[in-house]
Amino acid sequence: MDIAKNITQAQKMSEKAKRRRKTIGFTPTMGALHAGHTALIRAAHARCGFVAVSIFVNPTQFAPGEDYSRYPRTLTKDIALLRKEKVDLLFLPKVREMYPTNFSSWVNEDCVSRGLCGARGAGHFKGVCTIVA
């Protein structure tokens, strides 16, 4: 399994897969992997020739008062699981890679999220929508 710690590395590895005519299956996560993640990875393997997973604990989807620093981080265990599942690429960026200084482009969604977990905290879906875009 290759590990990309920045966007450029991940793009190069993805482009290599595309040149080999591989369909890319991508599972974005915040780590602390569990059976649900494993099911998504296996589904990607069944449909795609190249499987990528990201682990990024996104600080922008934590509402004020929620403790970003206490979110579980089990990287060693997660990497072992991803290797066992034969994931091709792990994208493991730092916060400054995803949100560089002066970051100012956000994706807002203010309708569907009202009935979902966006109702629990201001900014949650803004952070989710931005990172997946």
C-alpha cells in the first residue's frame, strides 16, 4: 500500500492508476475504522481496479463545543486493517495540507442538512461539504 501525505503525491498515484486504465474507488474516512468502512472498501474492490482510502480528521466539521482533539485516532490499527484489505493508496494529509493559510473557499448547503446531523451544530455540513468537494 502506498501512502500519500500530500495532494500532489495522491494525484500522481491516481494518475498512474488511470494510465493503467484502472477505475478508482475512493472511501473518505476520519479513521477509527470499523466494519462499515471495511464493507465500503470491499465494495470498491468488487467494482474497481484501484482502491484508495483517506484518513483525515476534519476540524471544520466539528461544531463549537465539540472536541476535535478527543476524536479517536487509531492510525496504527487503521493502517494494518487497510493493508489486510489490500488497499492500494492511503491518503493521509495534515490539516495544513487541506486548509492552507488564507483558505477561503467553502461549500455551503443549507436545506437538506437541516433534517440531518447539520441540525446539531452550526458549520458541520459546511465542513463536510467543503472537504468532499
